[in-house]
Amino acid sequence: MTDAEIREYLTGKNDGELFATADRVRREVFNTDVYLRGIIEFSNHCKQDCLYCGLRRNNRSIVRYRLCMDEILECAGDIARSGISTIVLQTGEDPFYSDAAIADIISAIKSRIDIAITLSLGEREKGSYKLWRDAGADRYLIRLESFNEKSYSQARPGTNRQERLNCLETLRDLDYEVGSGIMIGLPGDSIDDVITAIRKLTVMHLHMIGMGPFVAHNQTPFAGESNGNVDMVLRAYALMRILNPMANIPSTSAMESARPGGRMRGLQVGANVIMPSFTPKRVKELYNIYPGKNVQQDIDEDGLQSVLTMIEKAGYNVSWARGDSPLKANEKCKM
């Protein structure tokens, strides 16, 4: 597929053809299965000051929280009892939890439950990633947000995009299943940047690819910016599915915040993963990275039964399997 063809599809040249092709490709690899990942958002503290995120360090309006080991294990037990076979441990970049403490959490979960563990804890040193891998972590998500260096630097002051890319290579070297992705509509980005991202994410041969729309948060410097185009995100899902047939692609909660029904639509155009939150209700609304994330209505809609109903309504079947990456399995076969 040429850049010109990608551009035409992103701008709505033939949604019917694009979406039908993407759905056919995902069914060839995953049949009608939709994998579930239970998320535990165990801290909303963050040392970074990203201009788009409600958890940013300089947001003085947010009430902060951290879960202790026992609370995290209780949430993990809830996920296991529901039948879900993957836990996602996610936080802001919170140095309160030492490398050893995270390793202890991973080991404690693994000693109690036969379940896959995905981490989404930001940029760390190789030693940290190795310690967690040795403790039993299976997967790691670290989104790049943008391949436009100027937009990236503006949105994430004090950070370096190359360091994030280096983290992804380190994770791959340590035999994690590796996931990354972008935000579509980030201020400063253009359609050319989306095309570049689609190209570069594809050549990275990722096991997981996550994308969602930029949603302006009123407690950030990007409060007055326009939200990302949901239709373009749907088209990007479809294009990524066609170009990356074996990748696990979630339809994110940001899609629902940006447009009611957006997450279900994402499943119908190539996505094959849904990630309901199991963060305790008493703090769930405080993990407010963008407007609509974990607000009461979203909490209700993000409940497991609502998610199961949504998957069925979308025309797919719930899979309770771990949903390991078929791309990862192929890589091992070639070793």
C-alpha cells in the first residue's frame, strides 16, 4: 500500500471497502474472538508533565492515590475470578514504587494465579525491565504518541523520543511481548504524521498496537485544542490491521470518551482486544488521563457485563484465553 493510498483511506476514500477488508483479515487470524485484558490502574501519580494528560505532575486540581500490595492483589483476584486471563498493571510514571516493589507485586500475583501480566509503567532502565521479566511479567506497553519530533517534544517536555524507542528495543531483547502506538490528533501533528506512524509502527513488527484519539483535558495546557478525529482513528485501526494481521489491537476507552459507541465500532473495523478496568471504584474516577476516562457513566459502561454485551452486539465472541501474540509464536518457531 502506497502513502498516497493510505492518505486516501485516512480521508475517507472508501470506508466500506477498507473496513470490510480489515474485518476479513482479523477473522482470518483471530476468527471472531475478542480478548479481554483486565486493567488495574494502581497509581495516578506521575513525575512527567505531559501537556495532554490529566495526571501531569503540575496538575494541582487532581486528588492523588496509590494502591498498596494487598489492594492490587485483591483486584488481581477479581480479574481472575471473572475468567479473564490477562492483567494489565498501569500507572503514571510513579517512582514511589521501587523496582523491587513492582517485582514483588508481579511475583505475588504469579504465585497465586496462572495469568499473563502486562505492564504499562513508562520508561525504565534495562535492569528494571529485566527484573520484572524475571519476576514473571509477560508483556509491556509503551506508547510513542507521535513520530513528529517537534510535536512529541512539545507534548512531553523534558523527554526524548529516542529514549522511548530504545526502551522498546530493550524490551524486545528481553523477550517481552512488546506494544506501542500513537495518539491521533495530537496538537501539532498532521495527516502526514499519521501516515508516517502507520509506516514506522508496521516495520517495528509489534505484538500489540494501541491507538486512540487525542481528547482535550480542561486541566492541561492543551485544554483549548480540538479533539482527534474519531473517524480517522477507525480508519487507522483498519489500516493497521491490514498491514499488521497478527498484531493484537485494542479498541481503547478513549474511543468511547470521544464518541459513544466508538469502542464497539473499533471492534468492527479490525480491533480484537477490549480492556475493562478493575481499578477499585473508590479511586477509579481519579485515574482521569482524559475527560470521560473512568467517570461514573464510563465506570458503568466499562463493567464486565456491559463489555460482554457490547462484544456480542458488535457481532463477535468473547475469548477467555490469554490471547498471546501469534506474531510472537511465529518468532519463536523461527529461532
